[in-house]
Amino acid sequence: MARPLYSTPNGILAAAEECGIARAAFRQLPGARALTVLDSVLESFTNGGLTNRAAHRLWDDLREPTFSLRRRADAATMLALGDPATRVWLLVEDWERKKTGPGFWVFEATLDAAARTLDNHHLVEFYIVSRGLDWLVAENHHDMLVAAGEHAVEALQRLAR
């Protein structure tokens, strides 16, 4: 049986490839591994934990400390979070709602690769999460950046000044 085509993850992967980003710096996680990462993110950052598996608006249920800023994400904004080589998870919402299971595609990337890929892709709701699950930054469809975790909150607060 042929694998179904999904425009969201295929578009994200194509955007990374167009930027010349090596697969070692940006790759999609397979189903079981993606679900493990998603569950860890839900447990670490949302009030509802695993009950949010079916949710699409995680930014609406983040644990404190949080901070929001009306600003579109761009590579420079995202790189304010840390060293470009920092390893992160990138969760991208399945906007088309075609994916079975939880509504997020999960990628492993460097902070630089995630930021450049998102810069090169049309609007999507996303979450960039530290691999240590210390911080998270999201952009929603209201052009709001939402940070959770002290490090990300402080980074966005610096940008707001």
C-alpha cells in the first residue's frame, strides 16, 4: 500500500531541502518516536498533559511561566533562544486535519535549521521545544509568539523591550 501524501510535512521537508539543510540537521520523526516526543511535550508544558493529545491549540493550555508577544516568528527571533546548533523538537500542526492520531507532525532539528525552514514555509502553527524539555516557543494563527519555561519567557521578554 502506498504511503499517503500529506502537504504539511512534505511542505516542511521541502522547505528545509530548499534551504540546503542537511538531513542530519532536520528530519521528520517516525510515528512511534513522534508520539513519544509529543507525549513528553504535553506532560512537560500543558496543564492537561496527555488529555491534550487530540488538541490543536496547545498554546491555550501552557503551564506557567508563560509570556506572549504579538510578533511573527522569523529566524532572528527564533535564534534569540540560543545557540544555532542547539538540538530542538519542532512540532507542526496538521492544519488540514488529515493525519490520524494526534494532530502534530514532529521533526528533530537544530535551532538554526528549524528557524530557517519555518522562514521558508507558508504560515503554520508550530512549537519549537528544547530537547531537555526546559522551554517552548509557539507561534499561533493570531501571529502571537507564546513562550513557556523560564528561558523562553526571558528571551521573548528581551525581544519585547
